[in-house]
Amino acid sequence: GETSVPVGLPAKTVLGQETDSIARGKLRAFLAREGVPEGPGTSVLVNRRLYDPSGSRKYRVPDVRLRDTETILEGTIGSKTPTDPQIVDFGNFSGGYRVILVRPQRVGLESGGR
């Protein structure tokens, strides 16, 4: 389908939001098919708020939080680094979870390939 870009928003921002939404939906569908519960009170949290434990009311929203392995998976098509404030906050707000940045790999045939 087509994506329209609202006036004043960068196209890359809109593309990122659309990509995130599709990926979340597919991940939640996969978890459901596999019988893996997701959500508050479970070991797997997809796109759920992670609050600052200091009580500041600040929060971040990691893509995937895996409680059993104390791991956060954060997908990006951008140039996030471990020192970005968002990524630092993931570690701090979670009490030290390991944060893994996941970048997509090109899938499909190169032009002229088989």
C-alpha cells in the first residue's frame, strides 16, 4: 500500500513508524502462533513502556524486552549507538538489562542475480 507523509513530518520518520507497526504486528502474531504469552506479567514484552525506577515518570518504549534473559532488543533502520540517550535509558531503567541493537539485513536478489 501507499503511505502518505503528513506535512511537516520527515518521510524517514513516517517510514520508520510504519515499519515499526508492521514489525510489531508480525512479531505478536508469531508469538501467538507459538503459544508464547506477551504483555504485562509475562516474560516477553513487545512495545511496552519501561518506566524510570527513580520515580521521575519518564519512560522509554523498547521494541522487545525479554525478562528471563534480561535482554532488550531494539530494531533500527537508523544509526542508533549504545551511547544514544534512548539506549542508555533502556539499560538504566531496566536495572542493567543487556541492550542489543538489531539492524535489518538486505533480503532478496541483487539486480541481475538469480
